[in-house]
Amino acid sequence: MLPNPDLAEHGRAAAASADALRRSLARLAPDAEHLTGPEFTGVLRRPSPDAPLVVLVPGMNSGKVEFMPIAEALLHRGLAVLAIDGPGQGELAVRGPWAADYQRIVRQAFDAVDGLPSGIGLVGLSMGGFLASVAALHEPRIGAVVTVSGPTALTWDELPPYVTESFVLRMGGEAAAREFAERVTAPPVPQPLRVLDGGLDVIPGVANGAELARRAANGEYVLIPEGNHLLENRRWAWLPGTLDWLAARLGHDHDPARSF
């Protein structure tokens, strides 16, 4: 998580993690599809060919391998899942800077899916919440969005050093890092939107998600008072209901008794 100036070593670790995921899925989910495009890599799993699709968008120092439990919960509901890495994320951690215009990455992912369904949702985690909301603003094929611990504004001079150092390292310099930070705002998301935050997730210089929900055409804000970043310590309090909410917005009926 902490910035490491040895980008080559970081890249080797990210590649090893992605390889471990591929080898494990070869045994646990042999029907998983490994997709690639000009600026993304991803893992697609489908319970049925016509299942609505949910794209998992990682954050600043994360990647697709970290969110397999969320993928499993979505699959349990009969939803397809595409967990992706874009530039500067996961398997592509050292392949270019982060992409503030993340809609282009999402479109590449859509183009790689054979038989793209009509129902498509996004789940953005941490900085991925901002990236997902930007993609939703520009991509009308997206039907619903969930963000978890996503920032809606960054005040550079108030951010802790590990955040600013990560920005500088990944963006290639302070000027580019500051420019990216200035682009982090709450866009007016037109789709149904659920924004989740943890009450214990307080980072200096970071505005949490209330403004994103307020600016959305159909937004709702859920605060878990005892939740930490990504609500990992209270997953039971938000994940089942939120994924049920997402499935309903994508027009997918499932048996609530099978939800977890």
C-alpha cells in the first residue's frame, strides 16, 4: 500500500499476484475468461450467457485480485462479473499513469465482452468510486452504479504524505499528480447510484461521498458509522443489501433467501 520507488519490484509483485489468480481460477472456476485490451486486463465470469454484467473498478493502489469475494457474492445472485485493472492498477500497476477519463477503459472492457448484455452496472472501490462515477457520466450503457469509500474532492496540501507520494510516483511527477487530484470531483451521475462510506474512514484532505450522492439524478447515501475504508470490517452490514439493490436496478430477479 505504501509508495515504493522501486517500480520494477512493484511490477513483479503485481504480476505474481495476477498469475496466482489465474492459476487458482484454472482450478476453482475453469470457465473464467481472461480478457485484455489496449489499456485494461480483466477476469470475466458468467453464471449464464445472458446474465446482467457488473464491472468491478479498483482504486489507487489496488487491483482486481483483491475483490474476488465481491465477485463471488455477485455470481451467487446470478450476475456476471468483470473485474478489471486499468492503467496504473493491479496487473498494469507500472504500465502508464492512472486514467482520469476512465470511461475509455470501461468502453474497452465492454468491447472485449462477447455478447454484451443490456443490463450493466459498475461497482467502484476507493478511488475506483470516482473513476466509476466518471465512466457512468459518459457511458449511457451503464444502468446503475455503486461506489464504496470513493473520494469526491482532494485538497492536495492537506493530504498525508503516503497519498501525495503515491500520486507523484504513479503520475510521473508532482505537476501531473496535482492535475489528477484537481480532476477528482463529484460528477452528476445520471444513473441510479448508491454511495457508501464508513464513519471511521477519515483521511485528511479527502472529501467522502455525500456530495456525489447529492449531485446524482437518483442517488442515495449510506453511512456505516463503524465502517473503515472499503467497509471491510462491516461487510455484512452493506454488501448483501447493496448487491440486491444493484441486481434489482439491472432488472435481475433472484431469490433473496440465497443472498449473502
